[in-house]
Amino acid sequence: MAQYGVEFLPSNLTVTGGKTEGPAQLIAQRLNEWARQGWELDQIAQIAVTQPPGCLTGLFGQKPVTIDFNCLVFKTKS
């Protein structure tokens, strides 16, 4: 039976001026670390999390805020 693990990527990963080296290196580092432990990448998923407004801000009409998180999903056979 397969087991799954999930790691969320930092939300501040950005590509500026077409330079993808920073995010690419971070993702490769995380993939290699999991691989050394016997896991393989299953998918890259995006999860939307909706945060309701707080008490006071809700009273003033603030709407819920949705934030998209990217995560790496790994699997291993155990």
C-alpha cells in the first residue's frame, strides 16, 4: 500500500524578469531531499484556502480572502 507525504511550497516564490533559477533550485532541492528518503513525486497540486474575515473587519464588509497554496505530493511504497 502506498503512503503519501505533502510539502507546501513557500507562497513567496516569484519569477522576476524571466529568471527562474531561484524557484527551480528550491523545488529541485526539495525533490532531491525527498528522493534520498525513498519518496517519488506523485503530483504538484494547488490547494485554495479561504479565510473568513475577522470580527471587526467582517462588520465593515470585508469579504473572505482565498489564497492558493502549491504543494508537492510524494508517494512511497511501504
